[in-house]
Amino acid sequence: MASNTVIEYVMGELSNASRKYIVKLKLTVTEKMVNERPAPVARTVARHELTPMSGIVIEDDNYTLRYDFDGQQQQHSVRTQGGTLLAA
């Protein structure tokens, strides 16, 4: 089984009890390919990153990150530090 890595951009939400941000995310997606099928048989998000958005300053804190990927809502506990997403 071969794999392929692609980059996709999606909109998401960072929120906690006191803050909510709408953010643009850069997803690094791993696609699993079988034989010579033209479409992948499985896709998983290997990494998610915040993209720079002018005028938005995200406070360093713990958040819940939500976004849609392949028709399913994803939810992750994350922490931001200096505009970078880190595992919580």
C-alpha cells in the first residue's frame, strides 16, 4: 500500500470558556493508495497548523479545535503559544 501526502486548507474554530476564534487551518493529509486505484482508500490528518491571518491575535491558552474533514467533524484539545498550535 502506497501513501501520498497532500496539503488542504479548511476553516475551523478555536474556543474555550472565554474566547472563540474562527481560524484558517493548514492540514497535512496522508492518503493511502491501493494498487492502481485512482482515489485513495483512506485519508487521515497527520498535522494541523494555524495559518497567518492578518488582524487576528490569538491569546495563548488551552482551546478546543473543531473543523470538518471529509464530511466529519474533528475535535481536538490544543494549546496555543505564540500563534502556534500545540498538543494540549
